[in-house]
Amino acid sequence: MASSAQFDLQLLVIMTISALVYGALSSFGSYLPAFYAFFLPALVPLTVWSALQHDIEHDAYAVLSAIWIPVVAWLAHVYNKNAIESLNLRYENLDLLENLREQKEMAEQANIAKSRFLASASHDLRQPVHALGMFVGALRAHEMSAQAVRLLDHIEGSVTALDGLFKSLLDISRLDAGVVQAYPRVFAIQPLLERIWRDFEGEATQKGLALRLLPCSAAVRSDPILLERILRNIVSNAVRYTEHGRIVIGCRRGAQLSVEVWDTGVGIPDNHREQVFEEFYQVANPGRDRSQGLGLGLAIVRRLTRILDHPLTFVSAVGRGSVFKIAVPYASTVELPAKVSGSAAYLGKGLILVVDDEVAIQEAMRSLLESWGHTVIVASSGDEMLLRVSDCPDRPELIICDYRLDNEGGIGVIQRLQSEFNDEIPAMLVTGDTAPDRLIEARESGFVLLHKPVSAHHLREAIGATLRREPAAS
């Protein structure tokens, strides 16, 4: 160690050792044994040596060092504690992230399982309902007593109600599958609102409600079909959950046109604001009364507003009612819609091939199509149909095929039959599937797609449009 006469050099050494100790605090502070293995040998001997020199400079350093050593030790403990807490927090966050990832995967798997279950259950339930609708349509061609006609009307009403429930399930599946696309154009908003008002006025009047429509001269740019579906769902909910008072449909001008539906219904509690947009959730229907629907209306509304990029907001007070607002961009001019041909479909009297693996559906389709004057050949598979048409001299006018058969797909069956006749015979797929991947595949096939249950009226129009080579609504 340097002598007392060289205090400047000693002070430089002391300062260098002190700097190294501070550096060791951040380097080794996370592991105290390593820090003390450096800290104590570096400072304690120097402090003792300084105390033994018996001069004022070294005594002053010895006193300061005696105070500084426990302070540095305390700082090391604080640093060590903070480092340990930081590491623990980091590992806890990693555990939380891993747990969140696992929970997300479980939720996604549950959602996939739910979709598969709904798709399978929907398909199996649609089959007999589809056949029932065909039989009802076929019965219409027979003479019946007035009482029988009334009973048939009731049966058809029940089938129509079931069809509405299935369509809601199908809408959710189509939206989740991404097969719904927006085709925006410019149009006047008032005719669309008047159509909705007319359709719900009778139901509202029966409940003693006043359904008012405020006039609006604005033109907007949107997809009129999807926008109408949004507003119909909102108005339907308003009529369903309003027991007294009135419902008002109108528009408010601003940066965008705000299309609004006001009601004096039960209202939505604040803690249910997000839940009402979930599938199958209904605030005022804890008993799951099926007459109040499935609880898919607002779930469909949210998905459609996102597709259209039309912001949706609502304000609600329990017991006082709600107002839903959709922001739609303005347009300066209105495009006149193309002239649409009459609804009467040209059906002809030609040969129709029907492929379906359900015997009840085969018989229902045969009875219905023959009542319209067609010649019909039915089969359960593509192979069976090829055998039945092998000695048929007539060219089929149309092929109607189930999308999901027992051993093969409907798309392949249609393609085989077209190849057999070496002709692009018009064809229609009929499906009860709601699985997103199957909906995408069916849509991409290019064939007209109908969803079970298909009403006789809808089938007649679709056949007419297909034979005229016009686009048919799926």
C-alpha cells in the first residue's frame, strides 16, 4: 500500500476502488454472494489500513468509509430485491401469457366445436323440414276442402317459422365463413325505409304500438340488401321487445347520415351492452321462448355493419327504451335500379334430375316437380343416376343435387352428369350445411346454391331463374 506521503496517489486508488464498487452494484447486485465477494475485500482492508495511519486525512476517510460500507450494502439489498421482484414479475407475465394462449386455444376449439355441432344438427334437422315443405307445396296442387286448406296453411306457417330460425343460423355461418360480400351502390334511403315500415306496421299495430316513419330525401352509398337486413333486424327487435308506446324510424343529418330506430321498450342494462351482440343472447328472454327468436339478430347486425364499415352505436335506458344508430355515407346522385323481370318464373315442362340420399326428399321433390308438369328422375347417388339416365333419350333440362351425399359430394355428381351428356346442363345445389368451409366450397363451385329448407315458392323462382340463366338468390 502506498505511504502516507503520497496521499494524492492513495486518493486516486480509493476513488478507483469506489467506482468499481458502484459498478459491481449493478453487475453483481442481483446475486448478493458474488457482490459481497468483491465488495468486502475491496473496501474493508482499505478502511482498516486508513484508520491505522493516525492522520486527519486517513481518519476522515476511515470514518466516511465506515458509514459508506453499510449504505452500499443496503443499496445492494434493495437492488437485489428489485431484481428478484422484476424477474418474478417477468416469469409471472410469461405464465399469464402462456395461460392466456392456452385459454384462447381452448376458446377457439370450443367455438369450432360449437360451429361443427350447429352445422351437423342444422343439416340433420333441415332434411325432414325440407321434405315437409316440398310435400306441402305438392299438396297445393290437389283439390281440398276449406278445412283442409286451413290446416295446410297452419302447417305451412310452422314450416315458414322453422325456415326463419334456420336462416338465422345460416346467416351467422355465412358471415363467419366470409362468403358474404358487400356490393355498394348509390340509392335513395326513403324507399328502403318505407318497405321496412310497411312490413312491420301490421305486427306493431297488433301489439298496440305506433310505428312511425319520418321522411328523408337523402341518397346514400351502401349495399342496399345488407343495409336493409341490418335495419330489419333492429326494427324486428324493437317491435318484439316493446310492449307499449311507439317506435320511430328516421334519419339525422351530420357528417354522415345517421339512420336511427327509436323505441320505448325494455331497454338494455349497461352491464349487458356487449353481451347483446353475442350469439343466442337475449336480455328479456331468460326462459328461451322460441317465439322471440334465437337471439341472433344483433349478432348478425354487428357482423354486417363491420362488412359495410358503417359504425353502429346505441343508447339505452332500462324501462325507457333504446335508440340504435347506423352511420351511412352520403351520395350526391341516385342510380336508377335496373329493370327487373316479372316474378313469374319460366319453368318449362322438361326433364329434371334430382339426386338426394333421403328417400323422403326424393318423393317430395318428385311430387312437387311433377305437379308443375315436369318429368322427374330421382336417385340416391351419382352412380345410380348414371344408370337411370343411360337409356333415357331426353336431355335433362336441369340437375338438382344435394350438396352432401353419403359417399360423394354433390359438386362432383353434377360434373359427372354434365360430362355424361357432354353439355353444361344448368344445375342447382341444395344444402343443409352451415359449416363455413363447406359454404365456401359450395359458393366457389359456381352452381346455384339453395339452403334447406327450401319453400316451394322459392324453389319455383330459383328454377325459373336458373333456366333463364339469371342469377338466383341463394
